[in-house]
Amino acid sequence: MDARAADLEDLAVHLERQLIDVGARRANVLVRLRRAEVSRQQALEVLPAVASPAILADIAATFSEGLELSTELTRLETRAEGIRTRLADISSEQTLLRTMSRQLAQVPGQSVADPHQRATRYSQAARQIYEIADVEHAETARLILEGPMQRLADAALEAELIGRSLAREPETAAGASTRCRTAAADASEQLGEVIAGLLPLSEGRGLVGAIRELLAAWTDRGTVLLHILGAERRMPSLPEITMYRIIEQAIDNALAHGRPQRVDAIISFLPSMVVGVIKDDGDGFDVGATDARLGRTAGLGLIQMRERAALVGGRVQVRSGLGLGTEVRVTIPDSRATT
């Protein structure tokens, strides 16, 4: 608990520094945004009397800068809110640890034993998993801001230009209308892709369909063959998304690190369980040495897969060897299945 408390204190200091940095950047963006707004208003006042291409280009650049600054401001405010939420979580956990420490100190005749080395490694790994979650959230926010949000900003700019030029320059307005429609459609498609990555399963798309879509999106990364054994059926939502995420991570690991010629993904629907096997003919690795390093390196794939499976009563087994490829087997019980 003392080690965890110290880690939380360090993390809180780090996050507070990030929050200060985000606040400073936000203030700078606000100043620039106000300047852009003043320039924008001045441009709109001049626009009806001036129609030279150079001035129109400057006006468009001013509008674009304002939209970019608004997008950046939204991103910074979202990041700041995320940091504040994380700091609140850390404060709550620190309070809990202090309470537990006081209670343990009051227990007579008892002493707190040093944690086992394996438990210490997993504690270190748990801290890194929190960091991985933060990175994943930031990456999702980046995908939204740099993709659909930027295209929506483009659409907004074109829509404003349509309004300004509709009466005097109908051809220009028609072109802007086409670009506005294209930008909005692009934003919708990109946002759909982000949401599909966050919510791969739906009422109409189960485990097999979601895996097929995943592999279709990864065709340029390597050859992955999908095999289905038994009659496909839906599982309860948590076991089903758990199975999907573990298979997704195992395939990603194989393609990213194993340099395989071929990867086989096998999903077996058995009477009381569902089994997923990801087998590749790549480089392989020393499983024992990797287990010994758990929690002390950035490679937390095994921990993530095992902990995900354990939450739903399942398990993950990994067999590999240097030059022998890798096999990841995940077994998850299916409470809906009949025995």
C-alpha cells in the first residue's frame, strides 16, 4: 500500500503539471481565437464592397484559422476535463489507502508482510494498464478531432461561404455547396469508423461478424484465415466483447511482432463454452522469460488478455518458442449455452 500511495502521489503531481500546461495552452488559444474573431468581423464588413481574389483568399484563411482554433480549444478542454477526472479518481484511491493503512495499524499482534515478488510485478503492471487506458482514450480523441471534427469544420466554413456568396456569385455558392456536402459525408463516414472500433458488437453483429469486419480492415497487414467450428450463437454481452477483444489483441500481436507468413484464427462454439485459438508461424518468443518480466516492461499484452478472461471466468493459455510461432488459446464459459 505504501508503494501504491507513493506511485499515486507521483502520478498526481505529473497530472497536475499536465493540467497547468493545458491551461496555459488553452489561454493562448483563447487569445488567438479572439484575434481571429476580430479579423473575421472586419473581413465580413469589407466583403460586400470588395471582391478581389486575393482578399477573398485572406478572408477564407481567416475563417479557416478560426475554425482550427475552435477545434484546438475543444480538444484542450476535453483533455483538461479528462485530467481532472483522473485526479479525482486518484484522490479517492489515496483516501481509501490512508483509511486502510490506519485500520491495519490498529490491528494488534499483526504485521504487514512484504508482498510476494509476483504480486509486486502485477501491481506494477496494473499501474501501466491505467496509463494504457489513458493513452487509448487520448488516441480515440485524436482520431475524432483530426478526422470527423476537422471535416465538420470544413463543412461549416463552406456553409458560411455559401451564405455570403449565394446572391452575388451563384456558381461559387454551388461549388461550396458540393464541397460542404462532401465534407459532411466524409465526417459521417470517419466518425462511423471510430464508433465501430469502440463498439464492434451490436444487436445485428455478433462475434463472428465483428471478427470478419476486423480482418477485412487488416488485409494489408498480413494473411489471416478465419475458421468457425460449430454453430455460431450469441453470448452474454460481457463474455462476448471479452472474447472479441482478446482475439483482436492476439491477432494484432501476431501481425505486429511475429512476422508471420500466415495466421489462423479459430473460433469453436462448444456446448458450454466458446474457445478462440490464434496460431501463427512467426518468430515466436520465450513465454517463461516474458512472464518473468511482467509488469516491468511496456509489453502488457499477456496481462491484459489474462485479466480480461479472468473477469468472466475464462482463461488464456500461451504456447510459443523462439522460431516456433505462437498459439494463444482463450476459453470463456457460456452461461446461455445448454449442456
